[in-house]
Amino acid sequence: MSLKRDLLIVFIQIVKSASNTLTLTGLQTYTGSTNVTSGAIVFTNNATPTTSGFTGAGAVTIQPNGSAFTNAFNTANYTYATTLTSLTIGNATSVANIDITVNGTAINISGPINLYGGNIALNTNLTTTAAATGNITLAAAGSILTNTSGLAITTNGSSILFAADTDNSGAGAISLDRVSLTTSGGDITLGGGAIDGSGYAVGSNNALLNGMTPNYRGVWLHSSSINAGGGNIAIRGKGASPTAYGYYGIGVDIVSFSSASGTGDVIQTSGNGSISIVGIGGANNDAGSHPAGINIYSDSVAESTNKLMKGIENIEELVEQVSVNSNQVSVDAEKISG
């Protein structure tokens, strides 16, 4: 298809109207919007496009032509129409992606959201409305963390995958403060070690901008809600080995502190859904800390709302099996009744 037919320039707006995929490899320095009425548009360059945002009912991919963008990526540089059928940022095959900050207006589209970064910082909501194809995937060679509390990551029956340490370097944590992950039937996976999250998120020496210190934990959840609504939940974390006094190399740390506006954690699914939590602790550095595989803690104010469950009512058995081997703890809640 000719460029004239496929790409129509109207003043400072680009309109991509054909149903195929248009790939642009040069510098895209226009300042108007990009209207993808159908099909897909792919920007492949180490410099990101300067368009103001994306409209239409097509798919948008922004990826480097090498392993990483020249500069860190900030989603606030663009606007995203709710009618977009897909949004992909970064190189899915690279473990050297640049950092991504999810800022600005919430991203709410009708198809999958895929973010591939070095470290990924969440500061706004992510929502997909497509019933079967609206997966949300965050894959980071380093860590995935929140710098804003009260965020919601939501799908309409599709999966949520947070995969840290995708380069398998042994440093890449998942640290979520007062976040809700809701899928209405889709699977939820917090893991790492590979692009599919099949391994462990591994603790690193990262604190949050709000002063919270999940340093060295593999997966850290503070006053958060994970609800698969019938889907499967898998959480896998491995603690690092702290070098400083007073830090905890915990594999999976599920906590709630009233002093930090914590109101308890809830991890739940229903029906045939399962819950699996596997944590491996790191090495202990001092007598004042511990490297537990899995730690579940809430202070006296939030304690009554810290729950691990399948179903909501008439829970007769909280955990089917707990096995302890050194610093490793595996919790399988597949057959919790409810």
C-alpha cells in the first residue's frame, strides 16, 4: 500500500486509515494528534514520537529500533483514547529497555496494555475493557513499583501480569502500596525472572518516593487488594540479602500499617480459581531482622482485615498446605472452601 493512501497528513494531525499495519522508522516530530482509525501503527525509533496523543480504534506500538529508547519514557507525554484496541510501549524481546513512568491521566482503552521497561513506576490507573483480549502486562528488567497510592489496575475478565527481573539478574522487585488489582475472572500473576513471570521477583535496594521502605523484599504488598474473581492468583518472590542493618530479605511480604494509612490486605478469588504464594527468603544480615519466605503482618488497627481467601463467606480452612524448607514457604490455597 502506498504511503499516500496509508498515511494522510492533515495540517498537524496524522490520520492512519487503512486496516493494515503502518510502520514508521524515521523521526516523527509532528506536534498534532495521531488518529489510528483502524489497523495498527508502529513507531520504531530510539527517539519517541512527539505527537500529542492517539485517537481512533486502532492499535499503537511505540518501540525502539534497538534494545532501548534514548531517553526514559513517560506516558504523560501522550493522551490515549478509550477506543484504542491496543497499546504497547517498549521492546518485548529486550532485557535492556529504558525506564517507564506511568504518569498523567489514567490510561483506559479497549484492548491490551503492554509495557516493557527497565524499571516501571506506576503513578496512575490502568484499565482495559475488552472482555477476552484486554490483558495488562508490565514486564521490567528491574523493578515494578508504585509512587502513588490508591491506584487501580483493572481488566474485564483478562489477565494481569507483573513480571520483574526479566533479565534474570537477581535484582528486580514488585513493590505495591495501597493498590487494587481486579480482573473479574482473569488470572493475576506477580512474578519475575522471565518475560512471562514464571520465576521470582527478586528483592533490590529500592525505596518508594513516599518514604515506604520495601527494600530487599521480592514482592511487597502494603494494604492492597488482589481479586481475580474466579481466575488464578500466583505470587512468587525471593528476598535479597541486605547489607544494611534493619532491613528484611523477605520473599513475599504482605503487610498493613495503620500509621501509613493501611486498612488491611485482601487476596481473593472464587469458584474454580486458585491462590498460590511462594516465597524464598534471603540471607539474614543482623539479629534485628529476619529473611522469612512469606511474612503476613498487620498492626492491631488493620489486623482484622488482613485476609488470604478463596470465596468471601463460610471459610472453613484458610490454608490447605504450608511447607517450610529453610527460608522457603509455599502456600497453596487452591482448595480453600467458600
